[in-house]
Amino acid sequence: MQLHILIIHISAAFFFTAALMRAEPLQSAQPDTPPADYDILILNGRVIDGTGNPWYYTDIGITGNRITAMGRLQDASAGKIIDAAGHYVTPGFIDPHTHAAGGLATPELSHAYPMLSQGITLIIGNPDGGGPVDLEQQRQELLRDGLGVNVAQFIPHGSVRRSVMETANRHATTKELDKMKTLVRQAMEYGALGLSSGIFYVPGSYAPTEEYIALNRIVAEYGGVHQSHIRDESDYTVGVVAAVDEIIEITRATGVTGIITHIKALGTPVWGASEEIIRNIAKARADGLPIFTDQYPWSASATSMVASLVPAWAREGGTGALHERLADETQRKEILSGIIGNLERRGGADRLQYRRFDPDPSVEGRKLADVAAERGQPPEQVVLSQIEKGNPGLVSFNMHDDDIRAFMTQPWNMTCSDGGYVAFGSGVPHPRNYGSFPRKIRQYVFEENLMTLEDAVRSMTSLTAGVFGLHDHGLLRPGMAADVVVFDPARITDRATYQQPHQYSEGMVYVIVNGGIAIAEGEFTAGMFGDVIKKR
């Protein structure tokens, strides 16, 4: 009997073990947790899609670097779920005019935190005719240490001209113009968005309108744009109205899309000129000409002391030639006279604040008038002594609020920063580096009700993308690039000031670049998800 029971137990144990052995392969073949529907799911947000249409509720699914679904997605799964309740969800902001590319190509600044904190996910580099001619080399440098935001590139006219004929103050020969055409065509074949020009600066100011027409005919073949710091934003030479008309003339002759960049009426002699400029642009557009503008929301501009105060003729040949002229007593007096006139044009020495001056950092953040009074010298003499040592950066308080608002409300006006990009805490730069896009939303939308939030977002997203031919950016739609911003309307604001500019903006809850989360819950993630974008 005992033997019989033992056999039964052994048999049961054998069959139980065998069953487990047979079951193991079946268990291992069962799938693990079902794959998520999306990598990122944004729920419950008030979506401003970039079109200018009123906000609406919808959910957004992101897979990889693309928006893959929009609609009711509450039952879907995702690797990361973002509850955007109480927040706005918009396309990532696009900055069409910034000098940040040089900084982004360094390991210290490649993270792009000043831009990300504003909700900027794409910038267009090499404005004002400045920057490298070799765009492929620039691309490699930008990608070398990672990249916090996307970057697209202009081919800069000033650098093209300089590479062919240095800073000669004359018209190009046929051979020289052909060389410039070749460089522009190579850049457009590479994928540049268009040509930037600094017709106000040396050597761009030495080029006649015909040179810009010749080069922009090539740009137009590729559907590119011509973005220009116009020949005069005040009454230095031809006057701001005529300078805007020059861009319209170039567009009329070539068909290229023309952009008057960081549009303004600079200095008391031209305050109020916005009315005539707007009328002329509107007429050009009614004639079928694609003319646009961009603008930063500040009443002060920023440039160098030499560019703003030294007469253009004295800058020919560069710094060495300028110093030679300063050493000649006759020419020195003529330069001094020009500086006095330009100080008056910019409203006087009390409207000029130093940004950075390496030979004498003690002046940084101070007004030229205060420095001159402290030293017991006329402001123009201080300027002369300083340009012999270097070229200080200046913030110039020179615009009228009425002109700023008039330009801002035009439907063809994009938002830009015109920011540079310097190390955090270095010098006293213009606060536009850190706060332009949130400032426009906080001051001109929420505080002044100058425009709707939807129109402001459009000026930062789809308008810019459309003008530049970035057809998979600037809108929230399935298939578009996953550059997305989630911001808190109660907190979005700029913190940078003219005296304390090194302060990041606030209010960005999430910033997504190419499907990667660069800001999460208001904090930088240290992820760098940007790329260099070429025109297709």
C-alpha cells in the first residue's frame, strides 16, 4: 500500500514537472507589455496651431521626430504623457534673425538655453550679410558638440563680397560679380534658405542696388529669400523710407521674397516714418510682390560703436585703415564731425549704453554720457579715444513706441530677436538675447491687448516657416516636425533687463525639439536634439 502511494506521488510530481516544462516555452512566447502608441502624448492643452485660428482643445501624439496624431487620444498610451491642462500648446518658435550661430558652434554654448527658455526651437543664422561663406564647414562645427536647437543658414552677402574683393569701396567688375554669383549658387545648391545682406555695413554699403539684383536673381531660382539690414534705418544717407523702397525694387526686379529685417524708424528725425513705410509695403504687396518684415519687441537697438557712430567712408579698408585715418589730423577732424552728427541722430550720449568693451570693462552697462562726464571730456572725444583701442558694443535707445506698435500689428511682420550669443554673465548685452519672444506675449498680448495671442504665435511660427519655405515646421499638424512648446500663460515672461540681461525667460513648461524633450517641468534636461536644416 505504501509502495502504491509512493508511486502515485512520484507520478504526479513527474507530470506536474513535465507540465511546467511544456508551459515554459508558451509563457516566453507571450508578448511583454504592449508597445506604446506614441513616444510622447500631450493631453488637455489649449492648442494654438500656428495658423492664427482661435485655440481649441485637442491631444497630440508624437512618434520619433514627427507629430503623428491629433484628436481625442485620452485612451492611448505613450512613453511620456504630458498633462497640459491650463497651458497653451504651440509650434516651436522660429527666430529668423539671430547672431547665435557662432556661439552654438562652441561646446560652452551649444546647449542654446537662452533660446530654449523663450520657446525657440529653430533659428536662422548668418544675418546682416555676416557669417561664413563655407556653409558645410559651419554645419560640421554646429553639430560637433551637439546642438540645442535647429539651425538653418543664410549665405551672407557681405562675406561673399569680402572674399572676392575685400572691403573695396567700388562697384564689382564683371569678373568679380561672376565669382560672387558662383558662391551664391553653390550655397543655394547646398541648401541655404537665401541671401542675407547688410547694406548698411561695410562692405555691403559699397555695393550698388544692381549687385543685389544680380545675386538675388540666382536666389530666386531656388525659391529663396533676401533678408536685408537695409541701407539706412534713420537719415544717415538715403533715409529709411528710400532704403525700404530699395528692397522693394530688388524684389520687383528679381521676384525674390524680400524681408526688411528688424524693421524700425531709428532716431528722432525719422520717428513717425512707420506710416509711410507701411503704406509703401502694402502697395507693393497689392502689386503681387512678396515683401515681409521681422521685428524685435524692444525700443533699443544694439550694434557696435564704429558701425553706429563712425562715418561709412572712414570704415573703408577695415580697422587698420580707420586707425591710419585717425592718425591724420585733417581726416581725424572730419571723422570727429561725423561722430558728432551721428550722436545727435541717435538722440545723444545719454541714449547710448555700453554692452561690452574688453579693453575697459568698467564702462559696461553704463551710459556714454555718464562716462564722458566722469572723465571730463565731450562724448565724441571719448568715442575717438575708445575706437583707437577697440570697438565697444552699444545699446542705443532710439525708437518710438508708436512706430514699434504700428509695425508689430502688420500681418506680414514676423517676430525675431536679433540676439547675439555670449557666455552667461559676459558683458552687459542687449536683453533681446534672453527675452524677445516671451516679452512680446507678456507685454503686447496680455498686458496691452495690442494683438491676440493667436496672431502673436502665428508671427513666431507659421508665418516665418512659410516665408522661408520651411514647410514641415511652424504648424501643429500630423506629419510636421515635432517641435512643440507648452507654456504657462500665468508665468510666461521675460526677466532680462538692460542693466541685468543675463536672466532666462520663464514660463516654458515643456519644450520639445525634434521629438526630444529639452525642457521638462520648467527645467532644462541637458538633452540636445537640434539639427542643421537645409532647404529642400
